[in-house]
Amino acid sequence: MAFLDNSGDIILDAVLTDTGRYRLAQGNGSFKISKFALADDEINYGSYNSTHPSGSAYYDLEILQTPVLEAFTNNTSTMKSKLISIARTNLLYLPVIIPNTKLWSTMMSGSLTGQPQRGSIIGTYCVAVDEATVGTSQIQGFLNGPDTTGMENSPWADLGILNGYQPGAAGFGGTAATINHFIRLDQGLNTFAIPYTNTIDAELAETQYIVEMDNRFGSLFMKTGGAGGAAAISFIDDDNVASYYLSMGTDFPFVAAQGYAVPFSGTPIAGPQSSRLRFAIQASTELRTSTYLFENLGSTTDMTNAAGNPQEVYYIDTIIKVSGATTGYSVDLPVRYFKKKG
């Protein structure tokens, strides 16, 4: 739902999202609005001018004059910055959710310090979609592997690549020593002003995460793989965006307590920590068995490994959105699905 505040008389225009209209259209009396959220996506708080020559009454004038977004129904394009209510009046720091790229198993492509850029895949989670792509020697050594001759088959050679064919399985190209690769996000207060050993306030801690991703391309999977490793989809909207609700206690190991790791050794969170979200990605059957979506929604490029050998691949770039159910804080994760060509 969104709203439009028309100038003049105060009028509230409420517009249901496509999902809301679908549920209302069922006509069985079950449609009830029990919760709502507010957002300030259109506001740029950098426009607050504390040096305005006309005085303090004009500091926020530009913000107040900012046009309000018109209500529209696409739920994937609204409510990016949700507002939250916190009872405390002495709060100095708000919690954040940060992708953890400090571990060998959770790095993005090109995130290793000093790693030379190889193509257009820097700062992206790359998902190899099928057995041929996972097993080819050309794929080994991509991305974050040390740029040293002979390192193509090292345990660190495929950093930044997730096995979308067998999520959580160790090894690419039969390299059993290769560690599992997955995506991890840490939540907490990212400040040195509060000791990381402190306990984060309950109203600032995330115990449930919402993950939204294009269901045509892939699905969430446990980082350790195995039978029954797929996450349960809460619902799929009319845009083929699947939403997953993952909670502490009921969805382990997706959501777990973060612990008191030394700051900046195993976590990007400097202060008190809350929880962590971890998941792998399983490529869809269509991406694994066909090139149709790649040809219609993606493109082709050469990916070059640590030995300098190119391999032409199909690829599709997309976004996975992760939001905290308590704070509303959201993170967009860039993901590239790729498939060996030929």
C-alpha cells in the first residue's frame, strides 16, 4: 500500500499493491489490513540546511517542499526506506545489515585486497548454474583467487563463485579441498563507540529476515547443502518475485546468533552484534537446462581466470533484496548467474 498527500485539503489516497488486490479479489472475507508501514523514499535529508540565512524556521523548508511520490501498486518498487518507532530517546546509533565479505567463503568477486579486476564482475556474487560450468577448468581460478601462476586449482581459487548446481557442495572441477561458498549478512551497530561485547537492545536486534529474489533464476538453499536444504517460499507475487521469511530458532542455519567475534576479523560489524543470515543459491531448472532466459534477459561475456584464460559465458545480472523485519533496514545484493557457452 502507498499513499498520496494532495496539496490543499488533507486527502489520503490508499492504493493496494497487486498482491493486496489479489487477496481482496478472493472475496472470502479474509482480507484484513492488520499492519502497515511508512516510508520516506522521496526525502533527501541532506537538504536540511542549518545555515539558512532566514533562521531555523527555514532549515527544513526544502525537505517540506519535496513532492510526495504518487501511490502506485508495484510492491517491488515501493517502501525501500521504512520508518520505525523506537521508544528510547537517547539512541545515538541505528543498526545496519552489512554483507560479510571478510571470510574466504563469503567474499564477493574482486573483494580481495589487491585482486586485479577481471571483466565486469567485480563486487558481485556469481552463481555457476550447471554441472558443465561448475566443472570446467576454465571456471576454476576466477575472481578472488591469488593472481599467481599455478593457483588455478588452489582451495581459494574460486572465491566469489557460488555453486548453483549443487548448493553448498565443496569443490569446483573435482577440487574436494575447496570450501563451501555462500552469502552471509551480519546485523548490529557498526560503531567503535560501543564495545562489541555489549548486548544489543532487543528493539534493535533482528530475529527475522525477508529475502526477495526473482524466482525465475534461483531459490534459497542452505549453505551446507544436503537433502531438504531448500528454504520454504512464503509467496510469489505477480512479478515472479519470491519472498522468504526466515526466523531465528525456526530457520537454522539460515538465521543464527552472530556471537562475539573480534571486530573486523570475522565480521564487518564493529560494535554490538545481533544475528547473521547465511544462504546459498540454487539455480532454477530453466537456467540449468536451457539458455532461453540468458538469451532473452541476459547477454554474453568473457570471464578470465587467474591463469589469464578466457571462457565465453552467458550471464544474467539481478538483485536479491534482504530486509530486516524489525528495523526495516534493507540491502540490495548484486548477483550474476552465469553459464558456460558451448
